Amino acid sequence: MALIITLILLGVVLLLTELLIIPGFGITGILGILSLAGGVVMAYYKYDDGTGHIVLAGTIIICILFACYALRPKTWKGLSLTSAITSQAVDAAAERGLAVGMQGITVTRLAPVGTVKINNVQIEATSFEGIINPSQKIEIVKIDGAKVIVSRKS
């Protein structure tokens, strides 16, 4: 009887692993189903039909209970991310002392994105009007957070 219980519990664990952790349906799910079926068939084979029916009903009830427990929202609350990420990888242009109307020079070619130098600050910028070659005078047209948009200074 210990082997039958072990096969059934192993089958439930494998099916829950397949359902909750491993995406898709693969070898873990197949092994889980085979383990459950093996436990039930072994109960019918080793014992009488009454015991086999009890093992089959118990297996179905255990599978339903574990599935209900695993799929309820309270089970997953501890695993979900609750804090918000507010930091930025790049400092905003305003924090670096840049403002609309400031002038500088292109360090690399802006096609349409490249590097510019404004007030000794090198920053990535986007060209407002297409390609701007290196060492050209530019002016900040718009600032949107960390995104700086420039145009050629005439």
C-alpha cells in the first residue's frame, strides 16, 4: 500500500509542477499522469475492486483539493511583486542642468540618435530634423524625461 500512496502523491506533485511551474504540457505532466494511473491500477491489481474504487475516488479528490489550493489567489500573493520600481536607469535631462533653448555641439552623427555635448554634459539626443553630422551646432528643442530632442542651429 505504501508504493500505491507514493505513486499517487508523486503523480499529484508532478502534475502540480507541470501546471504551475513548467510552461506547456511535457514530460513532467505525462509522468504525473502515468504515476497516478499506475497507483490506481496497482490498487485494483493487488487488492479487490472495492479498494480500487476507494483509491480511485481518493486520488480524484486529492487532485481536486490540491488544484483548488494551488490555484487560489491567496496562494500566489506571497510570490507576486508588490513594490513599484520608480528608479530610472538614466538621469533626466533636467536633473543634469539641461533646459530647452540651450546650445551645444554634436559629438557623434545624429542619425537620428547620437551623442551631443551641452554645457560640458554629454548626453544621448535625438535629431528633430533628420541627420546631423558631427561637430555641428545644435539647440535643445524639447526635453521629455531622459529624452532630449535637438535641432541644427543656424
